[in-house]
Amino acid sequence: MSWTIKRPDLKTLPEIQARIASLIKPPGALGQLEELAAQMALVQQSPSLSITRPTLLLFAGDHGIAEEGVSLVGPEVSTLMVRAFLNGQAAVNCFARSVDMRMEVIDSGLLAPVHPRPEGLIERRAGAGTANLAHEAAMSAQQVDDCLGWGSERAQHHVRQGANLLAVGEMGIGNTSAASALMAALLQLPPKDCVGRGSGISEERLALKQALLEKAMLRAGSEDPLDLLAEFGGFEIVQMTGAILGAAEAGVLVVIDGFIATVAAIFAERLHPEARYYMVFAHQSAEQGHALLLQHMEARPLLTLDMRLGEGSGAVLALPLLRAAAAFYNDMASFSDLGIEL
Amino acid sequence: MSWTIKRPDLKTLPEIQARIASLIKPPGALGQLEELAAQMALVQQSPSLSITRPTLLLFAGDHGIAEEGVSLVGPEVSTLMVRAFLNGQAAVNCFARSVDMRMEVIDSGLLAPVHPRPEGLIERRAGAGTANLAHEAAMSAQQVDDCLGWGSERAQHHVRQGANLLAVGEMGIGNTSAASALMAALLQLPPKDCVGRGSGISEERLALKQALLEKAMLRAGSEDPLDLLAEFGGFEIVQMTGAILGAAEAGVLVVIDGFIATVAAIFAERLHPEARYYMVFAHQSAEQGHALLLQHMEARPLLTLDMRLGEGSGAVLALPLLRAAAAFYNDMASFSDLGIEL
């Protein structure tokens, strides 16, 4: 897979900043929303910012490492949650309805296909769960390539349908283990700094999770992001990386959910540094590694609500802030509109 | 003025918490939104949470201390901003439109009435700006009483119109000085810990502001909140305190904007501790004293966006989070809905 990602025209930034400075407020008084509006304007290169058909791509996959008992619940919950997403019953559905955001659910490789296949479920199954990263490579190079391509394809499909803002989120029992391994290997950090309690595991399971990841790190020889993605997986994480790259190639903003989505984002950035211009970081989760990861990316998230759910829930909650940023950029009066000279 | 504020029925809290715990998510995974939903449920005492006709009350007033040059701009800007609010041109208007929130603008006592009086402006003028708190009491006891009553009346008017969620915000050149003085006097803190750069003043003006407040503190003999409100003012701050108490008496939630609104809130709490149950803290502003004030109130705001605008802008931005909290509380499936036993 390869992408052609354009760096936004940075020469327009001074003009964008001058416009924000001209509005009737003290300089900088809108804080982070000013930076957000500037980023949106840089990406959209339009005098009027817009958000059309905002869509969450929610990727679900299973992980071989779940068989080690590193999670609060077993992989049967993945299937139940996918059904709940499609029936509109989960937290992310409630949030998406409340902010008027679309969502699509993708089976990136659950242990078994959801049967009967629910209406609306997109199947891009790279396998029946990944291999157990505690003992062997979670994915093959081919699976990584497929997942990058499929994630990208879903993003670009929605852009063709008229979406100019996407978000990525995930669900997968065991996926904080995979994400922690990816983070530790890519940033060459001790796994203990990257591992947290996921959905809320005990001290004992946390110790097991750490020990398994310490052992797995011995296999993290390569610095190639694609090799690391294959080594630790998983299908939904790599599809998120693909979706982020696809969104960036299509020139639209992509909102990154919590810890696991941010791991997908740092891999997208390593593969294509220009993709960074298109990323908006929705929230800092309560998962231990997330603050550190955001720090490494020099990313400042919009929300900090101590959430640790995944599902894209934080990304959905950030949408009103993007709308607010567009609204002030588009519609606020300037000092000269009011006849004030500064 | 007196209010009859009911403490919500705390005996229902275990039931509310059990409901939240029954939903299909790991325990606590929605972080602060779980606390918010519990607070909403406690106040609304209904199995289905609702937000109807959410309305921002935006109080504007002038301050005698502005003549000392403690602000970035002069009081003529108050009038211009009030016009901008009524013409829909300010940041808060853009935000309110983007989240579908109503707003009302109240002249609590600008230097001069806005002429010609714009349609929609509510006049509850307690005077032509407060007296200069650097030298004398900013308000009389009668003005304090009037402002509390008028603020309360505006809140209760909107509740009668069908609003079950209000927010308070302010605009007034010089009002961070008044708010800092109130905070320092009430909490018996050194003014330097309570003073910040407001709209972005220079080092020099900041030193002047601090010196004036140090001197004014010598007059802060009383511990009576009503005496302190009179001593330091201002009209819009006291009207916010009244609006908060009026909302609490009417049994509806009231969203508190930034630093100055939080000062109004702590006075409301001192006057009627039960009012606290109805308060939602929208955001932590970049204004220096705000973090400390929230800490003293043991209040955790929903947003931290480095904003320092006032106008109720932060309160408006928090509304989608309240809607999201209501949405998950009302509509998420429970584990037993999915046939899962825990």
C-alpha cells in the first residue's frame, strides 16, 4: 500500500491567523479552539469552514492474546458489542445520536463472523482473530497490507459519499495489550510505562499483562513500523492506521479517539509524516499509557474526561468542539466590522 | 432576598448509581460523564433525563475600577459587545447557534443605557456602573439585594417558559478585578493568588491591579458574603449569584462559565449551601485564579481549553456533554438487556 498525502499549503497560515486575530475577542482568548480552527482552515483551504456528513469508523477485531486472560471479559463480548453497535444500544451510539454523527461498524477480524450477519455490518475480516502476540507474530505482512488497504478504502468511500470529517475508534477484547506492545516497541519504552488496566483489570492480571509484553518485546527487533504492526497486531488497529492515511490522502480531517486509536495514529505518522496535519486528538483517556503517548506526539487532546471506553466514544464527543471552532471562524464579527481600530 | 432551595433526594443516589453500573461498559469507563449523569438524575429525579430550552443568561455590567486602567480596553467596549451579542456577532453567539442554545442578554448596569435600546435587551440596571472598588464600596446593600432578586427573577422566568437547564455568563470591563477581590476576601487568600491577566494585560497593568486589590483588601473586614459583594461588586456578578440561586430554587441545573461566574457561584454556595447540587462547572479558564478557586470548591470542570473570554462561552460549549450524559443514561442497553449475567 502507498498513499499520496499532501502537506496543506502552509503559506496560508499567516492569513488564517490574521483572520482569527481580527475577531472581536482578546488575542488568544479562545485558547485551543483557535488552534483547532487554524488547523481546520489549513486543511480545508476555504474561507468558510464546514463539517459535512461526519462519520465514525468503528473497527472491531479479536486478539489471540485474549486467551491469556489479560482482559476483564472474554472475546464472546466482542460479538455482543458489535451487535449492540448495530442495534444502536452502546454508549457510542447514544453519543453519536446526541451530536448527530454517522457511524459505520467494520468487522476487521472477530474470532468468528457475526451470525446472522447484522444489516449494516461491513466485513473486512483479515482472519479469525490475530495470533497470540505473547508467543508469535500476531499478523502476517500480507494481513498488514490488506488491513491498511481496507481501512483506507472505508475512509475514502465515506469521503466520496460527502464526508469531510472522519473519526476512528475501535473495539476488541485484548487490544490494549496489542496497543501497549506497539507503543513500547515503536518508542523503545519499557512496557510497564505503556501498559494500563484496560477495561479495569486487577493488579494480578496487570502483572501478567506486563510480563507477557516484556517477553514479547524480545521479538521487537525491527524499527520498521510495518514489521511492528505485523508482530503485535491487530486487525482493527492496522485498519485504523489505514483509515487515517486514507483520510489524509483524501484531504479530510480525522478525529483520533483514545489510547488505541492514538497508537494507530502514531504508526500512520511514522509511515507518512504529512498525515499529522489531518489528525485531531479527541481526548486523553484514563488508560495509563495515553498521556505519555500524546506527549511523545506533542499532541494536545481536546477533552480530558477520565474516559476509558474506546468505541470511538471520545472522538464523537469532540465533534461539537470542531463545529464550534468552525462556527466562530466563519461567523464572528471582526473589530473592523464594528468600526473599532486596534 | 431569600430562597427556599431543596436538597435533592439523596436517598435515590444508590439506585441512580446502580443503573449506571448496569449499562454495557466497564465500570466507570465513562469517567466524568458518569458523575454528570448521576448529578442530573439526582436533580431531575426522573427515570428519563431531559434538557429543554437550555438558556444562557449573559449579564453585562460596568465597573468603576476600570477608570484605573486595569483592563486591556475601556468601558466603551462593554456597549459595543452588548450590541454584538444582540446582533449575533460574538463568539458566544456562534457557539450558542452551533449547539442550539438560547441566550438572553441583561444590562445589569452598564455606564450608560444602550441607546437606541436594542430589541431583546433586558434592562435590570442597578446603576451606571459600580463605584470604584479601589477606593470605596462598589455597591450599596440595596443594590446587592436588587441584583440578587433580578438575577433570580430572570432565571425563574426562563424556567416558567420551559427551560430546565440554565447557564450563567458575563461581560464587563474590569470585572476580573472585582472577581479577584471577592475571591481573595471570601477565601482569605492573598490577592496575588487570585489575580490574573484578564483579557491579556501587560506585566505593568497586572502589578497595578494587584496593588489596587491589596489596598482594597484592607476594607474586607466582614465575613458576611453580602457585605463582601457590596464592597467589591459588581452588578453582573451579583445578578449571576441571584440567577444561580433562582435556578436552584426552581430545581434546575445551572451551568457555571469561567472564573467570574465561578466567583458568583461560590457566593451562591455560601449563601445557600444546597445550591451546590444544581451547579455544573463548565470549564477551567486560563485565568490564573480559576484553578485555585475550583480547587477550593472541590469542583471539577468538564472542559479545559485554555479559554479566557467570558460571555458564557465555556458554559455553552459544555452543553453537548450534558446532552451526551443524558443520552447514555437514558438509552444505553444494560447487560441484562443483552442477556449477560455479571
